Amino acid sequence: MLVERGLGVMNVELVSEAYAIAANYLRRSGAMPDTLVTNERLLAIIIKLLQHGEFNKIRLANKAIARFEDQSEAKAFA
């Protein structure tokens, strides 16, 4: 799936770990439903951050959480 999106094989583990951290937090906080299905919006945020040069999994997860929550709040007010 990630290779199809243009990511190299080396980055799959990084994206996977950052996604797991962010999704775990968002599920526990109630910002994201607790399901086993990949949240495409969160994944897209992480991929975009990676493409812009962020390679630290903790920073990737934290930035993705912040953007995900910001987008959710923006939708709530719209």
C-alpha cells in the first residue's frame, strides 16, 4: 500500500511506527474511532510530513496528531 503511494521501502517502517503512535493516542483520546481499519486521513498527514523532510517517528506522530486534531476542530466549526 505505501509503496504504491510512492514511498520507498525504507520508509514503510517509519510510517508504520509513527502511525501506530499517533493512532493509539487519537483512539484513546476519542478523536478517532477505535477500529482496526487504517484512517486514511491520518496516514495522508504522516506521508505528507515525511515528504516534507520529517524523519523522526516521534515528531512525525506528534505533528500528525496536532494536524489531525486541528482538521477535526475545523470541521466541527464549519
